[in-house]
Amino acid sequence: MVIVLVLSLFDWELLSAPEFVGLDNYHRLAADGETWHSLGVTAGYVLLCIPLQTVLALALAMLLNQRMKGVRLYRSLFVIPWMATPIVLALIWNWIFDPRDGALNSALALVGITGPDWLSDPDWALPAVALVSVWQHTGYNMLFFLAGLQGIPQELRDAAATDGATAAQRFWRVTLPLLNPTMFFVTVTNLIGAFQVFDTVYAMTDGGPSGSTEVLNFRIFQTAFKEFDFGYAATLSALLFAVILLVTLAQVRFFGKRTTYDLS
């Protein structure tokens, strides 16, 4: 990170010696509307991904924490998407989202709904890319919630039930508070990963249509490796680092007051 911060003070197109320009790149950043647009797209992507995949992962963990036949097989099946590379996932989902022959629009047609051109419509492209991330990471996050649930002593739930607490009350007042360490880990790691999304966007939409999926990491890539403006790309990287740091510190502050690690 120190090297990135130093490089952000230079103008460097790779072929000649770097030229020191001081804070010029940061002045340029302040007036760069495309970058702030990319930051807004990134924030939208994070908001689409994190709440949905966290809730789904917790719901799956609650379901698969029950005694049922074949539960180990179900747990394994939900983790398989996480094991696939983002490029392979993008190719599969490009076919699913195909407006004419794709599986999704074909399924919608069966119930009389005409699906949109998911990856070419500026209104649908970002939700479509976010859906792929949710599909890929939900099963992986489920494993952490499953471990967290199995670490909660059954006696606590039994005591709450004996006191007359309903299933919903036991979840909100016993299970969920004791899952805060797991929730903290899952949300922090997922937020960092979501802010750094690149490969799925690159393979599915190439930042389009009309910049609707041009996340900040994709803009950094374009600035560095298509425009060969490495000094300014370093400035954009510093901006992304600062945003992730601020969001992570806010999470530490939020969960720090609500997390209990000692159940004795």
C-alpha cells in the first residue's frame, strides 16, 4: 500500500521515468465524475450483494442445522458454486441470462412473462451481476453460520423455551446475539470482497452497458492497463483502500459493542 501511495504522487505511463506531480492526481480525482460514478456503482453492487447473501446464508444454515436425511450432501452441494472460478461462473450465467435462448427468460416465458435483456439493459445489468455473486457466496457463508450455530450451547435455547419464549423470540434474543462474532467475520470479509469485485464484471459485461456495471476496481484496471496512466490508477486504488478501511472501521465499531465471545 505504501508503494501505491507513493506512485499516486507521480505521472507514469510505464515507458518513461515517473514524473513527480505532488497532489495533482488527487486534484484530478476530485473533479473526475466518471470515478465518482464508478464508486456509486460499487456501492450499489455492495448493497445488492451483502444483505441478500447474508440473510440467505443464515437461513440455509438454520435449515441445514436440523437433523435430516442427507444433510451432509445438501451442505456440500451449496458450497460447490464457491469452488468454481468467477470466469467459469460468468460463462454459465451469460448463457442463463441470454435474452433469446437463456434458461431464465425461457422459464419466465412459461408463466407468460417476457424477460428483459439482462446484461444489455442498464437497469438490469448490475442486479444480474450481483445475483451471480450471491449465488456463488451464499453456500460458502453458510458454513460459517453453521459453525456458529453449532457453537451455541443447546442449554441456552432450552432455558429460553422453558421460560416460554417462542421460536422467533429464541432466534432474536438468544441465537442472533450469540452469532455476532460470526456475523462480524462474514460481513467484514464479504464487504471487502464485494468492494474489490472485478473478474465477474470483466467477463460478463466489460463494465457496460453505458457504464452501469463499471465498478471502481474495473475503472482502476482500465486506467492502468488500457490508458497506461499508472499514477492516476494508484490514486484510484488509494481511494478504494480508504473506502474499504472506513467501512471496516464502522463495522468494528458497530459489532464491537454487541459481540460477546465468552459464554461461561
